[in-house]
Amino acid sequence: MTKSKKIFIGIVIIAVIIIAAVAVTRTGKFGNFFIAGNNTSSSTSGYQAVFLTNGQVYFGRLSGSTSQFPTLRDIYYLQVQNKGGEPVGPGDVSLVKLGNELHGPTDEMRINRDHIILTENLKSDSNVVSAIKKFEEKKTK
């Protein structure tokens, strides 16, 4: 391969990388995973699942995703009813609203970005979003 062909191929590769980086920066998405920028789209519910390095998953509305300490509001998490080593079924898992715990936290969490594994936008018809809507309906009645 001639030197000019190598240079041309190198320029094409660099151009493709730059175009991909611009696309990710503008859309905030890489595949189904949220990267940065706008954290909602018209096809999502406005809620995100936030997976942490300690194994905990929180559901809520994420803002400031490019900051070192993004903020999560309207927070929910899954609670498993342990039955002494028996297999866990769907009826053993419930969605819990943050704020009713013994220590009385507020409904806002600032999370160190270094402890976030990934975030996902939740679809409007997801089971978690349906459970959140049911909780909110009960609260307003």
C-alpha cells in the first residue's frame, strides 16, 4: 500500500470517529444507553433507571448528567421480600418510594458519577413506570 493510500485511510478513519463523537454528543445516546446531554426523548417516560456500582438500582428523573454529581429526583427502588432462601417470584418484589425510611431522606439524591455504571431511559409502557403512575394516582386520591 502506498503512503498516500495510508494517509487517505487514516483521514477517513479520523473523520468517522469525529462524526460518531458529534452524533453521541448531540443525541446523548449510544445504542440504548444514555451517555450525556438531553436525558429524555419523546419515546420515553422521562424516568431513568440508574445502576450503581454497589448493585442498587434507583428509578427517577435524572438531571445534571454531565456533572460529577448528577441529581436524581422522584426516586423509587425495588424491595425484595426475602422468604428464607426460597426462590423470589414476581409477587415478592415491590416498588418503594424513597422518603419513608427510618432516616427520613428527602426525595433527591446527588450521586457521585464514578459510582454510576449506566443509566437507561424507561419506556412509557414499562412495568416500573406503570407502578410509579399507580403510586402517584393513589397519592392524589
